[in-house]
Amino acid sequence: MSLPSAMDRRGPAARFLAAARVFLQPRVLIVLFLGFSSGLPLALSGSTLAVRMADSGVDLGTIGLFGLVGVPYTLKFLWAPIVDALQVPVLGRLLGHRRGWLIASQILLMAAIVFLGSLDPLKVPLMVAAGALVVAIASATQDIVIDAFRVESLKTEEQAAGMAWFVAAYRIGLLAATAGAIGLVAWLEYLGVAASLVWFYGYAAMAGLVLVGAAAALFASEPDGDAARERAQAARPQDNPLARLLATARDAFADFLTKDQALAILAFVVAFKLCDTFAGIMTGPFVIDIGFDKASYAAIVKGVGLAASLGGGIAGGLIARALPFSTALWIAAFLQMASNLVFTWQAFVGVNHAALTVTIVVENFTGAIGTVIFVAYLSSLCVNPLHTATQFALLTALASVGRTMLSSVSGFIADTTGWMVFFALSALAALPGLALLWWLQRRGHFAALEPERPADN
């Protein structure tokens, strides 16, 4: 039996202090700024665009249909192989494969945001739909590249810290694109700027903020994947770009399916967040249905919840850095179950603002812990730089199956059972994930993924 490492012999406080230092590593901080850039576009083609359309007098039916422009975020795995297989002309040669794609996607994103901001939703709704779709595609592409860049740039023991910074910055970017953009438009209106220009200026300002991520991409170092890509290309010199693309997509699947317990891993990816997504989709309807007003929802669920999410992300990064993967995943799983039961308590208490604050803090704090730990685990599965973008996009698509499928039935279950029973049942949705976690742990799956944990890191 091997002797315990220096870090294992230290007390819990010393281990967590050593774990916290990883948050200040330059390559981890790069992910922080990329997270801000990633969080900006979602609302600009979604909730902020809906506010703009309502402000312009577009009917509610048309506004609702615009929800379809978010489909590229779900289907991004379909073009992720392009990001793995093909290099961006000029930029790829100057900056490297991943950074070339980063800058290219950000240039497209900024242009698309400005274009969308220049359109009048009332006069040219189809053009607005096309512009929003381009923003969503550029944004989803940026997300593909950022995920691949993060996985390849960070060591395994740094992944959770990087994801914690990413989640925090993503939320701030999302806040800038919602409250920030709308507040800027209101301020411009107050200054007397023409109504036809205020939204253009607001969107142009948001496009300018994407430069935060572009600067981070330029400042960063290219991950060590180009050599592997060059070797793979040299092995198939006769391949044209289309053949290379098809081979990359095929090889990404084959590479993952050769892992030990591959099917069980995929089932675990689907099952782990089931209880969290099962309840999470109904949080807003629950709060309103039991008697809270919209102001309370905005202040507590969105305001306090954001702060709790930021704290939970940092806590998740510390837990995943200081503890083995299996232990961290067990903690995350039980916290997710417990947070759902807090909603059962809230349903029993009823309209009580202090209780709702506690419930939302627990839900967002534990949910963020679970997300950071789980994504760090997913990142550890994508170790081949030839397939990082494709495999990570596929894994995150599988992880979202629960959210997309359960969202269609959870309302019917809540309506049938009542809120107290519904949230108790949602906690039981964690059991398949727990069973698979136990099974994989027994077979040494997580031990094989564990990083080195030196005492001085």
C-alpha cells in the first residue's frame, strides 16, 4: 500500500486552503473572462429580445415563437466536429487551432449582435428572427470552443476551479445582457435619445463587451493539441476537409465507446442531474402558485438566488479540488436531494418571505455545487485533444436530456400530486444516479480519473 501524499496527511482546513490557491492560476483566470463572454449572448436572442419586442409593440404570439431561436444551444453537438476537425483560415495559423476558433466565433458574434440591434422587430420580424438565430449559432459555437479550450488548457485538478469561475462570470454576463442592457436603454431614453436608436446602442454596447472574452483569448496560450492534430492529419494526407470532418465525428464516438463501462458512464451522465432538473423547471410556477407575488419572485428567486449560485460555484470548486471525484459527486448528489426536500417544507409553510429566502439560497447554492462538480467530472472524460469539442458537446447534450424531457411532464405530475408530494418525488429521482455512482465507484472508474494532488498546488 502506498503512503498517503503530503496533502492527504494535512488537516481539512489546510487541504481546502491549498485547493483555494488554484483559483488564482493565470490559466484558470482566463476561463473567468471567457465565461463572461459566454454569458452575454443568450439573453440578447432570448429574454432581452422579448422585452425589446414587447417594447416595440410586437404581439405576444410572435414573441413566444421566438423561443425557437434557442434550438442551436441544444443541437450544437451536430457541428462540434467542425470545430475539432477544421482550422479557421489565417486565424488558426496565427493563433493556433482553439484560439483561432475562439476569435472567429467572437467576431461573428459581435457582428451578429450589432446586426440584430439595428433591426426593427415591428417592421422586419423575419429579419429579426434570422438575426437572433445567427446570434444563437455564433454563441453556441463560442460555447463549443470555450468548453474545448477550458478542458484542454486546465489540468484535471484545475477543472473544477475553472468551471466555478466560468459559472460565476457567466451569470454576471447574463445579468449584464438583461438588467444591464435594459437599464442602459432606459437611461438613454431618459436622456432623450431617439426611440429608434436606443436599442441599437444597447445591443452595440453588449457587442463591445464580447471584447472581454476576445482579450482573454489573445492573452491566453494555445492548448497543447495542435501537435496531435498535425499527426492525425499526416496519417491521412489524402483526406479532403469533408472526409476529415466525417472521420473526426466517427472517431469521437468510437474513442469514447472504447472506455471501460462506457454505456454505464453515459447512463450516469443522463441520470445524475435528474432530481435537480425535475424540480428546477417548476420553481417559478411553484413560487407564484402558492401565493407569492412577482416582485417577491424577482427579488428573492432572481436576486438572492444569483448571489447563492455564485457562492455555490466557488464552494463546488473547492470541494472538487480538495476531495476525490467520487466523494465530491456523492456530496453533490445528496445536497441535490436535500434541496428538493426543502421545497416540500416551503410548500408546507406557504407564503413566508424568510422561508422562501432560505429555500432559494439552499436550492441555488447546492445546485451550483452540483453543477461545478459534475462538469469537472465530464471534463475529465474528454482527454483526447482531437475530440474534445465533440465529446464534451455530446456529454452536455446527454446531461440536458432530463431537463428537456422532464420539463414536458413535471407540470402534470405536480398538478396531480400537489406540491409537497411532487418535490418529495423529485428527490427520489436521484436514486438512479446514486445507484450508477455506486456501481461505477465499485469498478474503479473514478479512481482512474483522479489527478495528482501535490501539496504545493
